[in-house]
Amino acid sequence: MQLLRKKKNQPEEPQEAKTALQELKEWGKVIILSFLIAFLLTSIVKPTLVIGHSMDNTLHDKDYLLVNRLAYKGDAKPQYKDIVVFDTDLAGHKVLIKRVIGEEGDKVKVENGKVYVNGELLKEHYIGGQETIGSIDAVVPKGKVFVMGDNRNNSLDSRFEEVGMVDESKIIGKIFTRVFPFDKIDE
């Protein structure tokens, strides 16, 4: 039996060249897939760093958080006790992190160090027993929310004209987890 031989004029392709080309294609697929996944994740999730003490005792300076950017898409609206991240018109378009205290249509009243929503005293374990400074008696307009920091004596929030009630369209998303420090991830 005669073995099939290549014609002498045909150049032989080195095996390494095929392997390198295949390897390059595989790496290309991995890189493209990685960029696609990163793009999708950053469209859904936004990392955020807490700067300051306005949310103490719940969140602390330098806590690293993840924000769900899709939390309020469609018909979903911010709700009482949600911790939200929103854009402001403060110098440099500062982003703030605060807790929703009143939704549209709610009557928010701050009086004698206490907060009332629709006539009911809020039970706010997250403020650590401190009193709420200021005096407010307002109804939250349509498309807005009333927000406050948990560290009421060190928070620029809806009680102050500089921030005021927050337009829902300025809300970037809802905090859904803390990823750093590691010992506080589940809190």
C-alpha cells in the first residue's frame, strides 16, 4: 500500500502557526466577552463611595457601596426607608446618599426634634436616638421624595433649601449592598 504524500510544491503549514492563530482567536473572544459583561454590569450596577458622616450609624465614611441603577425604572418608585443616591445642583453637581422619609403626597412634619409622616411619629432606630433639628411642615409634590441623612445633626438634606425635595428623575439608584469594609457586607 502506498501512503498519500503531499506534492513537493505545496508548502507545509507549521502546526505552531495554527495553534497560535487559534489561541489569538480564543483570547479575542474572551476580551470581547469581558468588555460586554463589564458594560452590562456598569449599566445596572454603579459603585459608590461614602464621603462624610451624614449617614452614620448606617453607613460610614469610606464605605464602598453598590447602587442598583434599575431599581426605579418603569413604574417602580422610591419608597420609605430606601437609601438612595441622587444628583444635586450643589457646587460640582455633588452626588448625595440619603434615606427616603416621604414619598409623593406624604405630609412630612419635623417638630420638637421628632419626624412625623402623615401624622404618625416615625420609629427611626437607625438614627441612634438623636433628635431631628429643624422645623418642616410640607407635602411632598408629585414626582419628588423627601430625604434625610441618618445622622440628622450632620446632614444636608430635604430640610434645607440647598437640597430641598428630590426630583425622582435625579435619583441614580438604590443602595443594595455594602462591599467594603468586608466585615460589614451583610449589614
